[in-house]
Amino acid sequence: MKRNVNLNEITDGRLYGINDMVRAGCSDCAGCSDCCHTVGDSIKLDPYDIYRLTTGLGRSFSELLEQGHIELHMVDGIILPNLSVPEGAGCTFLNADERCSIHPHRPGFCRMFPLGRYYHDHTFSYIFQVHECPMEPKTKVKVEKWLDTPNLQTNQRFINDWHYFLEELSTKLVTESTPETQKQVQMYLLNLFFVTPYDASLDFYPQFYTRLDKIKPLLAV
Ligand code: SF4
Ligand code: SF4
């Protein structure tokens, strides 16, 4: 999702890589669940998030939709899932103690918050969003540790490939396609990357790249 913002207004002015230290540590969110209430529909889910949620929770994409844990929204001409976070009640995965009940399987956005991603020059950096988390004092942590994601190098490559694939597809759909073609591509993408189950016994990334190879010819049409 593209956002046109002035980086100097929302960040500390720095771009971070996974080996950098950032003052984002927030005492394990002790007594706080603010962001799990206030993020609205902004937690967009990528295929790896859906792999983690479906295989980790043992529920299909359709079940997560029916149970109200995720929703679908149009983002730059593409239908994408997002976490359902109703205003007031908060994320549907909060437990009675206002803690995340799916912590090991939580989406990538939850893992990096209050960091965000800034895409530039066909790559991306992390930014520290200074107005997002009220917890003080904050401690320094290494970005790599903060993200709490296995196979991080491979994961970063996937995040980059997914982002720029969506960006290219979105531009093509909006500028070159008829409404009928747009609808067909939107449904194909939704089914290919999200509705079609991933094999929990296999690594996610080869499964993702096989699917990406299937849909890439659409970019050439
Ligand atoms: S606002 Fe900060 S401290 Fe509170 S839950 Fe979110 S990340 Fe944790
Ligand atoms: S999945 Fe967990 S960390 Fe993410 S918004 Fe929901 S309760 Fe919060």
C-alpha cells in the first residue's frame, strides 16, 4: 500500500537495515495493547502471513474470513486481505488479558511495529515511526532481533519481491486493463496466493515462488 507522507514528520529521520540498532524496544508491551486497538484495516497481510496463520492455527483462509479474523479490501486496484481490528473492541486475536493469543503466528506488520517499511530504489529500508507507540522509555534493539522472523535474509527478499510485483501489477491493471480483466486478475491473485492452501510440511518460500512464476506472465500481456 502506497502512502505519500513526509518522512521527517513521522520518523526519526533515519533509515535502518536489519543489522542496525533502533530505539524501538517497549518492555514487552507490559500492560499495553494500544496498537492492537487502533490500527484499523492497516495491517495488510502478505502470503507469508497467511501461511503462518493457516498452518499455525490449523484454519483455512476461508475459515479465518468467515470467523471475522481477516477481511478483504481493495488496495491500489488489487484485492488483499487485512487483519480485522474493529474500532473499540480491537484485534479479534486479543485474549481476555488484552494479550496477543497468536503471538508465534502473528503477522509481519505486528512483528515490526512501531517500525515501518520505506520502499525506494527497488529495495526497502526500515523506519522508526515516532508517533505510533507511547511506551517510554524505549530500549535499543537490533532490527534483526526485533523482527523475530526465521530465515530473515530469504524473508527480506520475499517481502521485496512481493511488494514490487504488486506495484507493477497494480500499475498495469489500473492503466491498461478493462474492468472485466481487472476483476479476473484480482480473483486469480486472491485464489493463487491466499485461498489455495499452503503445505504446512514444506518451506513457504519455494511454494510462493512457484505461484509467482505462474502469475508473472500476466505482467507481460
Ligand atoms: S503501542 Fe507500543 S507498547 Fe503498546 S502494544 Fe503497541 S507496540 Fe506494544
Ligand atoms: S495479531 Fe496480535 S499483535 Fe497483531 S494486532 Fe492482533 S493481537 Fe495485536
